[in-house]
Amino acid sequence: MKEELLSVGIDLGTSTTQLVFSRLFIENMASAYAVPRMVITKKEIQYKSQIYFTPLIDLYTIDFEKVKKLVALEYQAAGIQKEEIDTGAVIITGETARKENAKEVVNALSGFAGDFVVATAGPDLESVISGKGAGLDEYSKEHRLTAVNIDIGGGTSNLAVFTRGETADTGCLDIGGRLIKVEKDSGKITYLAPKIFKIIQKEGFGLAEGEVLTKENISPLLKILVEALEQSVGLRQDCPYYDFLVTNHGLKSTQEISAVSFSGGVAEILYHPKEYREPFLFGDMGVWLAEAIRESRLFSQLTVVESAETIRATVVGAGSHTTEISGSTITYTKESFPMKNLPVVKLSSQEVRDGLSEALKRKLEWFFAQEGPERIAVALDGEVNPSFLRIQEYARELLEGLKEVLSAGYPAVVVLKEDMAKVLGQTMYRMAGAEKSIVCLDGIFLSQGDYIDIGRPAAAGSVLPVVVKTLVFQS
């Protein structure tokens, strides 16, 4: 049995906005006599939009009406109706995530663009998505090594480390090509990003709005930015502005990194420098930033891998790599899908052993303190081959811990790492009664602070598409 899902990725970046439509192919990979094992076997890009400059009303406000118009235009050009969309992601990134109306815009756009398009933001998720869009996860798997992708956009540089195909770490720095903007014809500076302005002030560099940007007066600043990037992957430890330029956090461990790839708008210049010799071609410092990176330790001390995608890496990743499949051994008793923006309450294995229901009640107080019960998803690792008595213990403890949620009319949503969702969900359903809604999924790993969306059942109802995401808007 095969089935297709239509996915859309929409990226609202510091510099550009773009869309991509992809087909995800689901297939049962188990034998005829085994429990079905539904997996995404292939991902095909169906349509790539034009690349637009992100519409802004001013330095602080996204022009949502223009964004909506260009999205509608690209849906029409692709010949796709929003009702056809099964899954996907709206990603708001870099400096755009700091705009005053960022959260309102991305949430409104998710409803406008399709029933199961998720609104996501946050540098960690963006790092992973762009790294996968660049193809570095597959490269690290094929070559059995640890590599880092650096997605350098207009406002930030997002880092994702992959070890033998698996995501190992993420980080983000406030380094990008449009942190200084200039007039294309004269080179006069029209904008300095806040962190750049503070470094300039402290160091006494001769850069100010109205001044002409030259290679000579920007070189000291570029040296600092490049040194921060070098330190971010463990090639030095002496950049005085590294901590200042970190967006949320840096990489935790960089000792094993042996290869690097680049994506984002600046990466296009990095890989093809002969095509971008005009320094003010894009009205910013991106061309000179790319030149400085090419001359850095990143190029001389690491193996440089050419990315599968550069400027489109994030939007391709959003359309093709955000969705996971939970299926084969799942339980859902009522079709109340899609479910959007469920906060994840994660219980550790130790908390489960010490008393699952009490630990769950304590953590639910984080969410229920002010407004009472709401929809949540409980995440557990689960166990390999648990006995039926153990399954019954899990079911009783979960139902006790979720009593307030169920009493308020919300479903009990349980997501497990190990393969035990079907029997656990059926046991919970039998214990809770037919009037309660139970959703039990497995094969999905979640962390505290994640959010999930669960889409409409696919593959004749045997699988549920799940998107794991963050909803962190930068300030």
C-alpha cells in the first residue's frame, strides 16, 4: 500500500520569502505476515516559487497583506488549492522573527495557507531544517562522520551538527549578510543592526549610517564575525564577541567536526564567488562577508561540502523534512484531527519509575495554573516488549494523571518513543470508557518544550503525520 502526502514549506526570512511544494510517499515496508511498518520512502519537490524580498512596512513590521498576496500567487502558479495540503510548515527566521507582528503574521498565514500547515519559529528548529535541506544529514550518514551545516542568511547563522545522519547539536549566532544595508549605487550605509552597532561603538570602527562602506572600513568588523563563526565550530577560543553574538546558545561539543557545508543566501555567494563580484549587488555586506569566510579557517581546516541547496535549503527542509509518520501500532478513538500546537509534557524514565501519575500532575500544573486544563501531549520513552501487566500499570497511571484533561473534554494524547502505542492506547480506552478520546502514538522522540501537530489520518487511516516543532519568537 502506497500513499502520497502533499506538503508545503513557506519561509519568511530576513531577506527573502519563498515557497516549495513537495510530495511525500508513504509505504508499508513490512512483510505480508508482519505488523505493518509505514515509513516515508521518498520525497520529491514538485514546485519551487520565485524568491521574493520579504515585504516590510517598516523596520519593525511585516507587511502581511503583501505576504498573503505573494503566497496566493504562488499557490495559483503551482496549481494547488490550500484544501489539498496535508502537511508542511511556515518558518519565520532571522531578523524577521524579531518583528513586532511576527507571531500574528505566521499564525495567520498558517490558517490562510492550508488546514494542516504549522506555524513554527525558533533557531533550533530552523538549524535542523536548513541542515537537512542542504543534504548534510545524508552526507554525514554516507561518510560516517560528524559535520556541521552553517545556514547564513540575512540576519543569523544557524548551525546544525549531524553525526552519521543523526542530529547531534544546534546553535545560532547573530551573523548575516543584511546586518549592514547600503544603497546599491553609492554604497552609503542605510542600516546597522543593533548588535553590529554596539560592536562598532565599542571598537571605534569608522562605520555609521550615511558613511560609504568600503572593504577597508568593514574589514575589522568582518574579522570579528568570522572569528565568531570559527569559534562556533571549535576552530578557536579567543573571539571576544562570541558570547555576545550567540542568539540563544552555541554548540555544546565541537571536537569531532571534520566537515562543513553552507546554506542560505550568503552560501550562494560562497560557492560561486566569480558570479558575485559586485560588492553592493544585494544592497548589503553579504558579498564581503562571503569573501571573508572563504579566507577563514572554516575553509582551510575543514572539508568543505557543497550543499544540495543553498538559498532554498530552509524552505526545502520545511516542505520535506518537518513531517514524521507515526503508524502501524497507533490508537485513536475519535477523529478530531488535525490537532495543532499541543505543548509537550515530557516525563523521564526515572519519573515514570518513581510514580508516573504524580509526576504528570505536578508538571501539568505548569500549564493549568492560570486558565485550567487544556490540550497537551504527554511524552514518554516507554519500554521494549513490556508485559501486559506493565501496560495496564501505564494505562492506569496515565489516566489518573490526565483526569483533569479528560474531565474537561480534551483527548488524552500520549506519544512514545518505543513501539507500544496500540496496546497501551486500547487499554486506556477500555479503562476510560467509550466517551473519552484517546490518541496514542509511537516512534516519535520528544523533549520538554517541544510542540506537536497531528494531522489527519493517512494511508487508509493507518498512519498519522506528526510535526515536531518549536514556537519560540526571538526578542
